[in-house]
Amino acid sequence: RDAAALAAAARGGVAVCAMHMQGEPATMQRDPRYGDVVAEIRGYLADRIAACIAAGIAPDAIAVDPGFGFGK
């Protein structure tokens, strides 16, 4: 989610993986709640893909991962 990291990936021409998480790494497994898990994760990943493309990362260099965790 760091704009500088996206810019560095774009400059380097490397592939990236956009992964969903709710909150921060240290807290993402603490009582996760979703109104509509599929819609929320889809929206989050769509936003991350858009940010990657806006940073200059080629669409075919973006992988997506719904994230791990039994809260989903």
C-alpha cells in the first residue's frame, strides 16, 4: 500500500502481488468482520489494482491474492 513501493516496482519492471488484509498485519486476524466478504475483498483488490496501474505497473504484471485467514 506504500506509494513509494509501487513506484519502485514500476521502475524496476517487476511483477507484484496485491493481497487483501483487513487492518494491519499485527491486527488483521483479531475479530475480522465483513458485511459482504466477497464484495469487500473484490472492492479492496480493485482499488489496489488501480493504484498499481496508476503507479505504472503493467496490468499483466499484477497478481491478486484474497489473503489468508480463517476469518474470511
